[in-house]
Amino acid sequence: MKVTEITDSEFRKMVLIGSKKLNKNAEFINSLNVFPVPDGDTGTNMSLSFASGAKYVGESSSSQVGDLTASLAKGLLMGARGNSGVILSQIFRGFYKSTEKKKTLTAKDLADALTSGVEYAYKAVMKPTEGTILTVSRKAASAANKKAAETDNTVEVMEAAYEASKIALAETPDLLPVLKEVGVVDSGGQGLTFVYEGFFDALSGNKNAETEEMHQPNVVEMDEMVNAAHHKSVQSQLNTADIHYGYCTEIMIRLGAGRLVDRKFDYDEFREYLNEFGDSLLVVADDEVIKVHVHTEHPGKVLAYGQHFGSLIKVKVDNMRLQHETILEHDQEEALQESETETSTNGYGIVAIAAGTGIGRLFKGLGVTHILNGGQTMNPSTQDIIDAIKQTGAKKIILLPNNKNIFLAAQQAAEVVDVPVAVIKSKTIAQGMTAMLAFDPEASVEENKKNMTGDLTSVVSGQITVSVRDTTIDGKNIKKDDYIGIVDGKIKVTDSDRKETAIKMLKEMVDDDKEIVTIIYGQDGTKQEAEEIKTAVLEIDEDLEVEIHEGNQPVYPYLISVE
């Protein structure tokens, strides 16, 4: 088949099939994700990132390919997750920069765009590592350019890129020792190869491409999957203590917005400054948004620096030491014990009161060192809190009650123990998590108390629960066993249907200034219903970013926050 020009129709199909390839093969890619510690599963991250780009393309009515590549780049940037998703977004940002003024793409245009993608991807990574998605993208682009010098057929150029990506992927273990040690290829490179396969299938007219099943591994790939053993082989050989920078920190900044803006953004200066904070740094930006990924010991400082240039519209901090410990515990088939503690930086112990193993993990991912089981209907005693403080063995304590009914007991415990304690008056789980984003291990107890308390009002907290009796309150007639939606301590909605209650409550919580919705489903909630609530939220405002987490909390089927 010969295609000398890629029109908007062909490009849309390329994006669609590339996205489907990633989605169908996400679990296979995840099975290869083994180094150094998982910031998130590569296949899932790449699939969700590219799906965001595909959504933007689908929403564009333009017939200009340049406009569509701009939409793809923007969607990928906004939806990029994890290291692999960010690098993928930069590959297609470079692709867009090379094609932005073009109505259609020739074979040479396609090769040039792939090359531009490589340049942007390498620039985004402070210390590029060969044997990764970068190597695969570079060798694919090189093959595409060589073929474009011989033919005007875009199908042949894309085929050359795809075939070269497969060869480069197979060679990644020779370039990255840990891949050879474990016996796998690079997961990010595998993801990019599936994208290029989708592009080739679209251009070559492969009629089975849109309906084919997920990738069926061959004998060699099956060996790779067995050796990977879903992270066990390499992770079991790593020592948690060897993780030098413990917090995987990701932020998204809207340039020029926010009360603290006092600097003009300069890409090189911005990236060089953050490079001093850790490693695995990625900085990507367009005219409106900056996305940052860095492994650091000081996530609070990264957040504070970002606010000099704009408002934080997304923040994600993962405790990689905890992630690694959890992997080792899983390998040993041992359950996570809530009483386990970690050593925090600079002598701090951080105690959060919460119920639900999932919520405990979310807090530990934010840097909390100890979870004290408790909350609504399970208020811990002063002695329970004193015991928790002592178990940390720390010289400075941050205490997050996460429930107003625990404030007095927390304050009493703080007065009894012989170490300084800052009681952060967090009334909800969402407020506790927001407070943790302001924690700075280098600051004093009093400074942390001031900074962490100052951010509590920035989040709107909602809870779904069941009425235990008939009552009338705030003008609302509530019947026993009805579901009620509580927003910042006030009953806002009631309904006999749980999902409808959540949707009604969210309509009360969301306004034009809100950007992120977090849904935590508990023991009586379900992931499927949470997804249905998410769909309804996006119908309210399609620009909202909605995250879903399993909390396992009792009492509240759903905890929902809006920021």
C-alpha cells in the first residue's frame, strides 16, 4: 500500500489505533516494569497518558494535521503520568513542533517529526539513560530518516521506524545492566514500540488493527515475563536503604497564576535549580503549563519553588522507600502491618489518625511515618495517641487527627509527652493529606505547624454515609437508611440512592475555581461505582481531573475532596 500524504483522516486513525495498542497491552508492559522502583506501572501510565492525547485529538474539528498534532501534544502533556508518560508526551511535543504549520505530512515530514520528538525527549531528561524509551525513539527516527531519503511512501517510512524500534527494544538489556540481570526489555521502550506498531497498522490499512486482541507474547517474551515475576526479581535484589532520594514528586504548574508568583519562567534556569534537589528530573513545559517529575528528599521545597512561577494545579508525592518495602513484603507473602514505622528525615515522626488500609497507604505515600487506626466512631484515647507518639521514637512530632472529635485528646497527648508536638487541626482525611503537602523536614515544628495549618482551607471535603435514624436538620427531612452527603461538616444532600447522593454532593462542591477531584472508596463502596461517579463528574465539568483510590475505610462508602 502506498500513502504519499498523511491527511487528517489518516492521522486520526494513527492516534486511535496507537492508543488502543497501548491500552490492550498495558498489563504486558507492566510486567516488564522493574527498575529502579515503581513510581507507577509503566503500561498503565503510558496508556492513560496517550489516551488523554487521543481524547484531545478526538475533540478537535480541524482538518489540518498540524492542528491535530498540537492537540495530541497538549492532551499528552495534561494527562502525562509517571516518568514514561512524561517522556512520551515530549516525543509528541517535538512531533508537533515539527509539523504545526502543515496541512498534511509527507514521508520526509513524518521522518523529521519523529526526529524532532527524539530531540525534545532527550532535552527533557537531565541525565538521559540509554537502554530506555529514549534509545528506542532515537533508533526508530534514524531508520525513518534513512528510508525517507529513498521513498515518498509514508507507509514504508513508518514501517522502517517500527521495525527499528523492535530491534532497538531487543537491544536494551545490553545497554542497561539491570535489564540484562533480570532478563527483560525496557518497559517504556516496549510501550513506544506498540504506539509505532499502531501507527504503521493505521497507515498500511491493517483492517484487523482496531479489533485485534492484546499482544500475545512469543517464547522469548514469555521468558521475560516469567523472569520479571511482576517486579519480584529485581526488587528483591535491591536494598531499600540504597534509595538515596526517597520521594517521587510530580507537580503541574499553571504559569503566571497564583498569589505567590514573583518570577518569570526560564526553562533552563528552572531545570538547573531543581536538579540540585535530587535525580530522575524531568521538566516539560508549554506556554501555559509546566510539569515536573523528580526524585528528592524534599518534596515540600519542590512545591514551594514551583509556586514562584504559578499555581499548583496537580501534586503527587510517592514514598518510594515505602513502595519498595511493600514490594519486598509482598514477595514474602506478608501483609502490611499498620503498626510499622519508618524513619523520617531530620528526626521527625508524623502520626496520622485514619481508618482503612488503603488510606493508610495513601498517607504513608505522602511521608507519614505512623498510622494510628481510628476516626469517626473509633476515636482513639489520649493514651492511644501517646503510645503512637512514643512508638515513632522521633524527637519532633507532627500529629494529624483528621477528625475534630479527636482534637482534645490529641492536644492532651501533646502536653504529656516530653518531645515537641505540632497538632495540625485537620478535620478530615482530605485536609490531612493536603497538610502533608506543606510539610518541610528542614523546618522547625512551629514553622511546619503554621504552614501545614495554612493550607487546610484550600480543600473542600465531602463524605457519603448512611443515616441511622429519621431526623430533620437544616431544613432537610432525612429518613433512616437514607444516604447523606456531608460537605465540610454540614449535611448538604440526601437520597435513597448512594451514587445519586455522591453526584448531588459533588454538584454542591464543584465550582469554576476547582480543578482536581479525588474519590476514595471504602469498604461499602465499589471501584465500578466510583468510576460511574467520575463519569458524572466529568459531565459537570469535563476539564476536571478526577482521581480514584481504594481506601478500605469503614463508615463512609466514599470520601470525596475537591481542590
